[in-house]
Amino acid sequence: MSDLMGQVTGDMDPIKKILSKVPGFSGYMERQNRRQSDKLLREVVADRFEEQWQRISAVQRELISNQGLEYVDDMEGAAIKLRQFIDRIRRASYGYSPLFDAVKVNEDELALLYQHDVALLDMATGVQRAIDNVETSLGTEGLPAAIRNLTSVAQQCVDAYNRRDEAILGDLSGSSQ
């Protein structure tokens, strides 16, 4: 999280560094930096999951080549869920603008937002392991269970993304009491 902010603020040109000393302008710059770091984090998350989606496509091609057509539809279910997650991450507003418009978000809440998105990034490892399990199970009786597990893990990613705003807004309402 801080690495992304450091990368964004480190790229600031000298004029912006001077203007950041002007009263009120630093708040503007901070919001811009948040949007940029949010954009970078979302791109990293989406790219990591895109790699896993491509692996699912490769497994589907292998199933087709090796007479595993009965499992292709089940794999497609997992692929669709993962694609839905990737598309939501890629198309989400940068800087959490809908959330910032609704409530005043301070640094602690912003840290929660980033922690949530970093947790989404960490979920890529679970997807990777589930795909590894499917690949290992090819040609065995364990393949249907491995595919169900992959589909479940992909759905967990979608669910986690859907809960992001709720989790943060719930924390904000709890901290204001």
C-alpha cells in the first residue's frame, strides 16, 4: 500500500511539489495521489487475476483436446465468475469516488480500503492453488471436486469484492458513534 503511494508521490514533478506547499492544494494533491495509487493497485489486482483466468482457458482447451468435454461447462462457470471479478476491478471508479462522495473518509478509513484491496490481491493465491488442483486432477476421479472447489473460490472473490463498500461503510458508521 505505502509502496504505491510512494511511487505516485515520487513521480511528482517540481511544480507540483512547490504547489503542494500552497494551503488547500496539498489536500487536492493527496486526493489525486490516492486516485493514482488506487488505480495502480486495481491494475495489479486485475492483472494477477487475468493470469489465472488465462490458465483456466488453457485447462479448458486441454479438456477439449483430451475428451473431457463433459467438464468444459463446469470450468466455464468458474471462468465466468473470475471474469466478472476482473471486469469489476478494472471498471471500478478510481479513487473510490462513490464512497468519497457519500462520506468523509479519513486516513484510517482509507487504510481500510487499501487493506481490503490488498486482501483481494492475496486471494489470487487461492485461485492459483485451485487451478493447480484442477490441473493435477485432470484424468482422475477427483476432477469434478477440483472444479467445484475452483468455482467456489472464484465466487468468494466476487463476494469479497461485493462486500468492499459495505465493510468500509459499516466501519465508518461504527466509528462515528
